Amino acid sequence: MARVYRMRAIQVSEFGGPEVLQLVELPEPAPTSQLARIRVAASGVNYADTHQAADDYLTPQQVPFVPGAEVVGTTDDGERVVALVSTGGYAEVALADPSATFVLPDSVDDTTALALVLQGTTAWHLLRTCARVTAGDTVVVVSAAGGVGSLAVQLAHEMGASRVIATASRRDKRALAEELGADVALEVGADACADEVEEAIRSANGGKPVDVVLEMTGGPVFDGALAALAPFGRMVTYGMASRVPPSPIQANRLIGSSRAVIGFWLVHALRLPGGLRPAMEELVSLHTCGRLRVLDGGSYPLADARRAHEDLRARRTHGKLILDPTR
């Protein structure tokens, strides 16, 4: 009988908040003809993981499951790689599709690799594929100190934006956004009303409407940012961190203002020609030449995944968070 190896992992056996994340021992997953095995050196933590634990994400979950969408580590062939995984990232061993696995140069550390493979490719597609940013556009990045937002601020300028307006709820996060290249950083808290959000964005742009908004908060922030768009402006929505839905959008409202609202989920980018490879190649190149900075948000022991989710939901974090399965 073949020996069964065990691994440490975080498992969700019932839906809920951070308290449902439990450290357990499970059998190691075995590689298949379609999936390669990765010995995990670090796992990425994303806000979407908190939605999956609560079963209020884009696709229903079935318990029990091991959360986590990206890992960095070593394959059975000895290659150091970063990969997106459909599930199972919060563990010592994970399985990944080779089409979503990327060999890493020595110049890219684990935290940077994890930030680029999901948050970086998300920011890239928000700006290039969805918003189609062109030279001279004014771009608003909501929650600009987060993992996606902090990269989007930098990429917007790389793609030709003439002005980047950041929003963040805390003074230190606004200062960080400006350090990353935002031309102005606004205080937009969870309790702001839509009119206040619209007025703040327009004031930051000299009283004029803006061309692009990247939005992941929902609720009044979504409503106010949409109202601040210029004719032919594009809002890309990719999350709902407040867990409050925005006001329903009427077709005549879009027609009468010539605005667009575009949804984005990274899963669909995997189906584009080349998958995520074009984005990853550009992101790695920009990072290597010093034009794209990843914010290290800190490392948590695997056993402290619950605390990582608590910090995320309380907006105490910035940049890229990782779990260390060796701790």
C-alpha cells in the first residue's frame, strides 16, 4: 500500500467570517496528468478569500474546502514558480494548471511574485483590457493602498494617464498612494454618501468629470464615482468590499450620459489568447527595471490565517499579504 503523506492546511468546514478558518492536517494532493504539484513556500491572501469563506463570492462554494488562489513554491521538477490555483492555496502542498503557472527569475521574490500573479494581472486587465486607458485619461483608483489599487496607481501612469486620483480611508494610506505616484489622494470613508464621493472626485479633477474609475467597494462609493464620470467614461467594477450593493443601474441613465459600467473577474482573462502571460511578462519587466513597486503587507504564519482575514476586513492592511506554511 502506498504511503499517504500528510500536510498542514487551512480548511473551511462551515461558512462564516474569519472564525471558520481552521488549521487541520489533510492528505497531500497527488499530481495528475493535468495538474502539477507545488511545494508551497508562501500563499497569497486576497479580499476575495473572505467572500469565499462566507459563501457570498461569484461562484457558490462547497464545504469542506481549502481556500487560497495563488501560491509560490517549487515543482516536483525543481522549478521555482508562481501559480494561480482554483482552490487549495492555504496549504503546504497545492496543485496548479501549467497554463496558469509561471517560472520565476531570481530577481522576483516570493511576495512580489504573489502580488503580480493575481493582483498585478487584475490591475493590468482593469486598465488595459476593460477601461482601455489611453494617453491623457484621468483615472480614479478606489482603495488605492490595497494590493490591486497600489499597482493600478503605478500602471495607470505607465499606460499614459495624465492624472491619477486615489481614494483611501486613512491618512497613512493616502500618503502611501501619493508616494506611489497618485497626483492627489482623497479621503473616502465607508460612511460617505454618493453626493460627497462625486463632489470629492470632481473637485480633485478641477471641477471636471473623470474618464476612468476602478471600483471595488460598492454602495455609495460606486454610486458617487459613477456620477463623476464624463461622457464616454468607463467604470470597471471588480469587487464589493463594503458588502453593500450599489443602486440599481437603469439603461436610460447610461444612455443619457454615454457612460459605461464594465465588470471584471480574472477567471475570464485566463481564456484570452496567451492567458495571463502577456500581463505577467510586462509586469515582471516593469518590476525588474524598477518602474513597478510591490507593497509588502506582511507575512502571517499559516495557523494565523484567521487573523489575516480579520485584518483585511477591518481595513488594517495595505499591499500584499502572505501566509507562511513553514510557520
